[in-house]
Amino acid sequence: MNNAKDYFCAMETQIHIYINERPLIIAGLQTQLQAEFTGATTLFNPPAAEIAQTIALLEKNQLPAVVFRTGEPNALLEQVESHFTVLVAAGGLITNEAGDILLMFRRGKWDLPKGKQDDGETLEACALREVQEETGLQNVTRAPHYRNPPPLQLQRQNILKHSYWYRMHFTGTELTIPQIEEDIMDIQWIKPEHIARYMPYSYQNIVDVLTKAGYIAH
């Protein structure tokens, strides 16, 4: 079973971490949160014991959502990360000439192509390589000066993965080829106005990436 913990850095002082799709938000003391999180359990400058207990409760699905408030969000994120082995990955949000968005169906969820960064590999090279390997598309280019802040995704117990997302554009004519060995069963080009229909069957960090890119309303 995929015991996933997903992280999405929404802004400098607001960090979203998804533990079994349940949000743990690290926010500044004055940061305004989205309306759905205003009633969540909130802890101010939680000590190490409370951090560990919160993670455990979210893993057991015993809390719907938690907010950590602190004057140093990045330092608190490091404390949370200390409970996991952290890996780095990169991937792409790909559009074609018609403006359609590429989604792929993997392990029962609609996802975006991404994968682990190899030693000595830049994030940009990793993202492009993983997109080409997982989709079979070769005529893909990265949009200049565009990178979403790093999401983090855990795929196995105690492994938390930073996933950097790049906007990419496909200009070729080749057909997609799902990488079966990576459990990719289908790849579809989806019109932007239909993207929201797929999100109930995706991961929350993917919803966040597409929301930040402007394809889903807040």
C-alpha cells in the first residue's frame, strides 16, 4: 500500500505536506490560509514531541488537518523532514499545440510524469529525461524561467521526495508510449476545461500543482 506523504511549497511562508492525503500545513504567524484550513487544529511553534505525535496521528488517519504556525517555516520544515529519508525528483506539466494537458494513469491515480534525480544530474535534465522515458515523447521543451516550488512526495515508508515541477511544451507528432515498467497504464491529453473532472482521482499534490499553474480554480 502506498503510504504517501506529499509536500507542496505554496509560497515562502506556507508549506503544504500531505500525509495520507491529509494536510499538515507549515505557515508563518501572520500568513492567511485558505478558508478550508481555518478550522484545522493549530499548534504554535510545536516542540519535537508534538511534531512526532502529529505525524503519527496523520499517518493513522486520526486527524483531518493540522496547521503549524511559526516565525521560521523553513526551519520547522527541516524538523518535519528529519522524520524521513528525503529524495529529490523532477517532472513536467506538459501542454501540446492545442493547449491540452498531459495526464497519465499510474497505480490507480491520474498523475504527472516525474522521477528521481540521478547523481550529477541537474533538475532540468532529470525532469526532461523522466518525461521522455515515461511518456515516449521526445519533442518536448521546457518553458524558460518556469519552475513550480518543490513538492515532496513519499512513495515508500519513511521516504519523502522533493518533486520539482517544470512547465513543458510538446511540439512533435509522435504518439505517447506509457512506460509499463513504471506502472503507467494510460496517457491522455486533457482539455483544460475538463481537468477538474480528473482531480478526484489524483493526488492532492498534483491538484496543487495544477491549481498553481492556473488550470484549477482555488
